[in-house]
Amino acid sequence: RTSELEEKLKFAEVTLIGEEEKKADPAGVYVESSRAELITKIFEVEGSMIDAASSQFRNAVTLLRVLNPGVELIVEGLDEDKEVYGGQIVTPPSEEEEN
């Protein structure tokens, strides 16, 4: 009786995981991927997002320089990680500090 219940539980877990995977990957692109491959892909995507944000930031600074040729823009201390808070340019708190 116990082994029968254990089998039913395993089947229910597999079914639930299968349904969750279908929601996350409806086209089945990553269905054959290992956990390690998926983790690698996450880091690759995260890195490319950071690269894209940095590139867009540098482009925005360049655009401002082109649009304002007679103005010397002060960019010291300016980077994509900063934000304006209370009229000051600050580094936002890390996720760990917020929690």
C-alpha cells in the first residue's frame, strides 16, 4: 500500500513539474536541457542584458554631448548604476540591503 502511494505521489510531482515547464517554455525549446545548461543560459542572458544597458547608457551620454556641443557635460561619477534621489545622484541600495 505504501509503495503504491509513493508511486502516485511521484507521478503527481512529475505531472506538476511538466505543467509548470509547459507554462515557462510553451514551445519546448529547453525541454531537453539539463539544469546546468539552463543555469548557464540564465547567466548568459543576464550578462547580455547588463551589456545592453551599459551600451544604451553610453549612447545616451554621447547623444547628449552631440545635442549640446557648446556645453561641457560633467560626467564624473556618472554611470548606469546611479539614480537620482532627493535631487542627488546616488548608488541605489543593493537587493540585500532592501530586504
